[in-house]
Amino acid sequence: MTDAEFLEAFETTALPRQLWTHTAHVRMGYLMFQKYGNIEAPARISTGIRRYNESKGNPTGFHETRTVAFARLIASRIGQEADWEAFQAS
């Protein structure tokens, strides 16, 4: 699945539940920062996770503090990587 396909599947809640792993959370965060930038991405990450979890029947599977912390960590590591694979390998 390409980065664009993955992010679209997440944003439309079409991503299959079995693909919503810890690595997928990081990938989504990375792609959100790439697409929306440092100002808009954090809110989109939180909103997106809540919406996705609710669509899969998990309305309590979200923690704001952890999400903000991981989003900040992802943002702090973004450099000149060309894509998710390069970011993941760095």
C-alpha cells in the first residue's frame, strides 16, 4: 500500500483493523506531518485516531496525552527522508 493509499484509508476509516498496528500509528503520524505540516497535523492525528477507533467499535481506545507525546516525537525526528520507508529506517 502506498503512503497516499494508506493515509486515505486511515482518514476515511477504510483501513482494516488488523492493519492498525503500532507501526501504522507512527506511519500515519509521519504522513500527517508530511501532508499537513506542524501546525495542522497534531489536531488531525488526534481527531483521526478518535474517529477511526470509533468506526471500529472502540470508542475508548484513545489517550490524548500519549497521542500528543508520540506526535511530538515523530515531528522531532522528521528530517529529509523522501518517504515512510526512509523515515522508518532512520
